[in-house]
Amino acid sequence: MLRTRKALMKDIDAINELTLEMHNHLGALVGIEFSEEELKEEMYESKDDLKNVYVAESDRKVVG
């Protein structure tokens, strides 16, 4: 079952992985691949970064 909830600190790694995956999927359309370092400004690091972030969760795993 899919559910949406407010993001927690424990979700940061999954959120950052999805962010990298999304950028590389879109970049692949024009032949660009990004590293984590290149997307550092897009990555979440603290609880304050998550104050307006929600995640989609399925079987207790962040999927979106």
C-alpha cells in the first residue's frame, strides 16, 4: 500500500538517492550524467531542509 507522509531525518539517504536518480534520468535524455558532488546543492542534509518535504512510502520503503 502506498502512503504519503512528512519526511523524517531517517529518510534523507533515500530522498538523496531518488534526487540523484531523477537528475540522471532526465540528464540521460540529453547525454548528461551527474555525480553526487555536482548535485550537492540539491541534496538534503538537515531537519530544517525537510520542513516542507513529503515522501511516498510503500512497504515501509521510501519510493518517491
